[in-house]
Amino acid sequence: MLACGAAVIPLLGAIATYTFSKRNRGSGIAIAGSVLTFVLSALVFYTTWDHTAIHRQISWFTIGDLTFTAGVLLNNLSVLMLFLISGISLLVHIYSAAYMKLDPRLPVYWTCLGLFCFSMMALVVADSLLLIYLFWELVGFSSYLLIGFWNTRQAAVLANKKAFIINRIGDIGFLAGIMVLFSQYHTLDLVTLFSDHGLVASSPRIGGVWVGATGQLSQAWLTIAGAVFFFGAMAKSAQFPLHTWLPDAMEGPTPVSSLIHAATMVAAGVFLLVRVFPLFDQTVLLLIASIGTFTAFMAATIALAQHDIKKILAWSTISQLGYMIAAIGMGSPESAMFHLATHAFFKCLLFLSAGAVIHELQHHYAKSGDTTDPQDIRNMGGLRKKMPVTFIVMTIAALALAGFPGTSGFLSKDAVLVSAFGWGAAEQNVFSVIPYLLFVTSLLTAFYVARLIFKVFFGPAGQEELHEAPAPMRWPMIVLALCCLFPLFSVNPVSFESAWIMAGFYLNAVEAGAYHTYVPVLVSLGGTAAVFFAWFCYGRNRSGNIFTDKGMLYRFALNGWYFDKLYLAVFVKPVVLLSRILFGFDKKVVDGLVNAVGSLGLSLSAVSRWTDRYLVDAAVNGLGSISKTIGNFTRNFQNGRVQYYLLATVAGVLLFFMFTYFL
């Protein structure tokens, strides 16, 4: 099956690269495998999109009366993800060939990248929650390897541990959700769960997103099942409060950051929520919408104050994921998937463009022996003259992120916001504030991405030796820039309803009324005003700054709302303290008691040994010596000499008479 081949090829390529390739051949094998994967994924997408869903499975193993199956489920959701992952992966592979060519562990890099792509592609086509969970864990493991790829850096080692641990915390929720469903229905097959058990109403679009939850679960268990699945997605998609691992994950190579943030690891949580969307009742949906909105707003404010170019983009990713999660919570999974698709291209491009800038600055500083941080935007400026292609493509990606007309981001962000305002109008309660927070977040997004562009590419030129990135790095960025424009998704640049992705999913239409008209206008005008404000603060005057280093709000945003310090104080330090106390108790009390008992045993054994040697053995040996002496003595009476016999007889008679006399 083409889908299976597309998913397995990255794994085969990873094995071949690690086993057979040398440094000069590893790139060729990896890129060839990525090309083949993309071709197969494109064929699967072409033959499956908007057609009848394909479900193939085989028996896997049997426990008692239960038979578990393994198979693939291809519908609009899975083939869209398959196509996105393979496409983004191919461009990242080509980019990596130039970016990582001097790395001494290049075959290991290709191996880990192949394992990561295999895990993610297998996850999206799996037909059961058990298979999804297995590949979900493999995605976490392979991302651990990639984030900590430069393991000689202490920061990278700490970052991959942090990512691994936080994701494992979230995985508890995923596993709990599986347990709840299995205990009720005795199956984990998605088709069986969402069809045979009535967890979903029949979809008017075959292969689209399932919408509507009317299950056999009790209301309490339905809420619990939905909540724990969301908890699992929160960690993978970096939602509050399990979001702190993603900015630290920037310690990995830039192509890895691009792949993780675009359409793979962080998108897995969004994919899972859409996959099990029928489980969510109104309570869980409100929770999802609230968490997503808060995360989007919080991360946008933090991005305002960051100086590391990759961390700005990392917090931006968290914010945009919050948009997607909020859209799901507001009952619009189709707009969440639309934004996920557009975000994959412009966020991948932003990271690759940032990588091109970092790559050139690193080489420049290495030649001059300078220790300046190549990722700090305060050390950049005027690069539009040195790297014009990078400037143009990164600006296009920034406009798409900000949601400017003519870009794909404009369409998908409007889809989310229009649905949000329509949903908020129907709520008529405290949750009706959610659309306005999302709108403010869109303005903050335009501001911080404009700040990044102005800081990096405008101002006085420096570093005269800088030049454009190599062609293998430029061409993937150019392709991504074209994908950031509206024609890839819709023929109408101002209407998201004409987008083929929206048409390909079941539209849980929200009565938005006039929101269809004035929300896009307000977003565009507000975004333009935010860009001009950023120009006033950072473009016109390089030294300008709306924040002060001593300001409370600046420090609050720069330190990520102090969540890391809070977790360190509330969770990490108490756990470390408890572990030290337990270690001391184990060492001093438990080990002391064991050692005391051991010492007592040794002392008793020493006493027993002395008693055995000097008393028991002495008595036994003494009796043996006496017996031997008596034997030797009496043996002399039997020596065959008559005179001794007579002497013994006389002595015996004398002794007898003496004995009887005295008695």
C-alpha cells in the first residue's frame, strides 16, 4: 500500500544511512528517500482526498477473547497530514544537506531525522489509538535524540531531558484516555469506536472530520475521557501549563527546530484532538478553548521581549498552536486544520530563514574569532543588503504569520477568528471574551514579527563579509515562500470559505453574520498599525525600545512569565530536596541498619569461627590425640616378645594385690 510505503521509507533510509553510508553519501541516501516518500504521499493524497475513506487492517495479537488489529486509516485528515509532513520533510532534508554538511556526526543526524519522520507519518495513518500511542511515544523519543543532537553542549542535554520529561507527563493523560475507552468498549479501533459505538453522528462528508458526540459513555466518563486526551495533547503541542519545554528545544540544529515546529511533533497534539473530536462534550470544549486562548495570548506577550531569534519563533509557535487549540475548543476543527496547514509553511520558512542568518553569522564570527552570539537579534542589522533573498522570503513568511492579505496566513487566521466571534456571540457569558483575546493576540503577533524583521534586516549594515546562504539552503526557502501565498490554498485571496481545505472537511458552520466582513478588515488594519508601531520603535531608530531593561513588564515577559522559575520552586526543588532526604535516609538509616546487621553477622561468624577452631576442633583433635597415644601405648603390649608379656603379667598381679590390700 502506498501509504505504508511512504511511512516506512524514512525508517529504511535511516537504517541504511546509519549502517552503510559514510559522510559523503549519507545526504544522498536521506534526500533520495525523502523524495520517494513525498512522491508516494502526493499520490496517496491525490487518490484519497475528498474520496471515500480507506481502511485496511490485519490481526495483530490476541489476548483471551480480544483480538487487536493493526492497520491504516486514510481519510482527508490523515492524507493531509501525510502530504504536509512529507513535503516539509523533503525541504528540510535538502536544506540540511548544506546546513549540516560539516558536522562530524552527519550520518547520525540523518538517522535520527529519518526515525523522527517515520514516527510522525506512521502516527497520522494509524487506525487505532494503541498504534497512535506507540508512534506518539516514538515521536517523543526521536525528538529527544534530535533536540540533544549536539550533546557536547550542556544546554542541549538539559533541553532534551526537559522535553522528554514534560512530554512523558502529558502521555499519562493519553494513556488514561485509552484505558477509559477500552474499559467501556473493549476496542481501540478508531472506525469501530466512532461508528459502531455511536460516538459520532454520521458525517455528511466521507473521510472528513467527525463532528458531534453522542456516545454510550456516561456524561462523567465522557468528560473525563475528553479531558485526559486533551491533557496528552497539551504536552505535545506545548500548551499551558506544559509549554515550557518548547523554547528550550531550540538548542537542537535549526533544521530540526524547523521540522518540529512546522508540521510534525507540535502538530501531533492538534491532530490527536481532531482525530478524537467526537469525544469532547461542552465542558471539555470550553476547557480546550480557554487553555488555547490563554496560551496564544501569553506566548505572544513573551515573544515581544525575546532577543534570541529562534526563541522568538518558538514562542510564536506556542502562540499559533494556541490558536489551533482554541479553534478546536470552539467547535471548528476545520479552521484549526486549515491554520495548521498554512502555519506549517510559513513557520518552517521563518526557521529556515533564521537558520540561514545564523549559519552565515557563525561562519563570519568563526573566521574573526569573535564570540558574539549569532542568534541575538541585537547583534544583527542591515542584512537585507547582504542577504536579499533571505530578506524577501522571510518577510513573506512574516506577513503570513501576521495574517496580511494575499498570504495563506490571512485566510486561515480569519477562519479561526470569524469562527471565534460567531461562537463568542452565541455564548453570552464570560467565555465570550475569548474572541477578543485572540484578536489582541493577532495584533501582538504582527508587532513581534515586525520587530524581528526590522531588527535583523534594517538599520546600519555590518559584517561586510556576509553573503547569501548556499543554493541548497536558498531553494527550499523560495519554494516555501511561494507556498505562503494564497493561490496554494484558495483562488479567492480574501475568502477562507473558498479554500479547498475548508471544503474538504465537514464544516460545522457557525452563524457568524457580519463577522465575515468586518473581522478580516479589523485584523488587517490592526496588523498594519502594529507593523507601523514596530517600525517607529525598532525600524526608524535602531536604539528605540518600548520596553526598558528595568521595567517590571519587560522582565516578566523576558522570563516567560516566570513559569520556569515557578516550576523550579514548586516542583523541581521540592522533588530534589525530597530525593536528597530519601537518599540521606537510605544511606544513613537503611544502609546503616543493613551495615550494622552485616557487621553483627560478621562478628558472630568470627566468634563462631573461633569457637569452632579453638574449642570444638580442639576437643575433637584432643580426643583423637589421646586415642592415638593410648593406641600407640597398648600396641607395645602386642609386640611378640615373651619377656614383655611376663613383665606385664607380674606387674598386673602386683597391682591387683596392692589394690585389694589398700581397699
